[in-house]
Amino acid sequence: MRLRGEGNAGLNGGPSGNLYVDIHVEPHELFKRDNSDIILDLPINIAQAALGMQLEVPTLDGAHSLKIPPGTQNGRVFVLKGKGVPRLRGQGRGDELVRVRVVVPTKLTPEQKRLLKDLDGTLGTPSEDDKGLLGKIKDALG
């Protein structure tokens, strides 16, 4: 960033030079930055994704209530308007993008395995109809 006239005084009474400032943004433990938007990866389990839930997610301004609807798929993005980083020159703020990550358990108790097997017997195998619009478009484009 250049700050005009904020550098050292010029020689022989000349005008002050410019001050150049390098700005580096340190990584945050929760948020990733994309210009004025911030991205939050939100891990949820398969039951929460299937049944839906209401939860509080962190923002730069504190907690914000977010409704995860039933049937939410891995990778779905929820946009929290105006919850991102302030834009330069006072032109509002970016958004917070909450990206759902459905986490499949790697270790299950015998009871959990039994319950999932029972559930599997009632669900069947996903069909082409379960791909959604984006999946059908990808298939059509090859």
C-alpha cells in the first residue's frame, strides 16, 4: 500500500517521499479468506445432515444462528450476507460462506453399526434421480 507524502523529507527542503507498507494476513484457525469473503468449513455428522439442525456458527462479529435443512449434502454452501471482511474505501462488507462437510465416522460401536445396517436396509441404493440438477448437468456434458 502506498501512502503519498508520508515518507522521509525530501533533500534540500524537497517534498516528502512516499511510504510503502507491505501487509500480510496471517492464517486463521477457523476462517479462510477470499478477497472480502470469508469461508468457514462446518463439520457435521450424517445424522445432522439427514435430519437437519439449528446451530450457532462463528462469524467475525460473534455467533450467528444457521439452519441446516434436512437432506443437506456434503459441500453445500450457505451464504451469510455482510458477515465477511470490510471492503476498502467503505464499500460495505463481503459475505461469510459456510461450507458443510459431512463427516463419516471411521470408528463405530457395535450398536452404531447395527443401527446403520438397519437404516441401510430401509434406504436402498441411491439412483440417478438422487444426483440433483448439478449432477445431471455434469453427466450430460460428459
